[in-house]
Amino acid sequence: MNIRNLKKTLGISLIALTFVFAAAGVSSAQYDRDRHDRDNNNNQQGDRYRVRHGNYRTDQQGVNILQQAVNQGYQQGFQAGREARSNRRRNNNNNWRSNGVYRSGDMGYDSHVDRRQYQYYFQQGFQKGYDDGYNSRNRYGSNNTVLGTFLNQILGARRY
């Protein structure tokens, strides 16, 4: 191959590479715009949150569902605690653990969140409700919902 052919081949290669890099730049810019649009859409749909147990990540809908799990657990636990008291069962930490509703922990489950997360938060609410129901008080909740301070302690949802 003579010098002239080599220069011609290199010139064509450089032009081709310029087009490739230019196309990649356009593609990268398009990717950045698409990512920005997706991020804006996600922010419009709701912020992202982490909850205390397992550092689980979810959105606003997930936080709402986990709050419902705590409250649903509280309601069920309150009823179970009242029944245990009326049946004159001795109150110890194992009474709520033997309850079938507590063990399954999936009453009202919504697949938008991880089942184990839902169960954990349901069971946390159940324990508080059982304690209140058995002792005929409203220390942790009232009107079938866990009080905000305890809900925050249990769930610990934080934006990120």
C-alpha cells in the first residue's frame, strides 16, 4: 500500500469515526434528556422513601400501604387483646405470637410493597394493639389507628 492510499484510508476512517462519535454524543444527549424526563415523572408520581425495617425503599404509595399495615395490625391486635382479656388469659409476650392473624401478617396485603415488609409492619401494629386491647387503654393508638408518634417510630419513613 502506498502512502497516498494510506492517507486516503486514514482520512475516510477519521471521517467515519467523527460520525460515530457525533452520533454517540447525540445518543448520550438523548439519553440524558430521557433520564431527566423519567426523573421528573417519578417526582410527579411521588417522592422516594426509605423505611426503617431492612432499609426498604418505596414510593409514597408504598409508605401509605405500610402505614395501613401498621393500622390494620393495630386494629386486629386490639380486638385479639380484648378477647384475651375477656377470656381471662394471662398476658405475656407469647399470647400475640400464637395468634394466627399475627403469624400470617398479611391481612389487607397489597402487592405494591414487598410481602415481608408488609408482614413486619402489620405485626408491629398488632403487638401495640394487643397491648392496648388487653390493658383496656389507648397508649399506642385510638380510633383503630396507631398514634403518629408511634407510627413514626415504627415505620421511620424518610425521603431520599
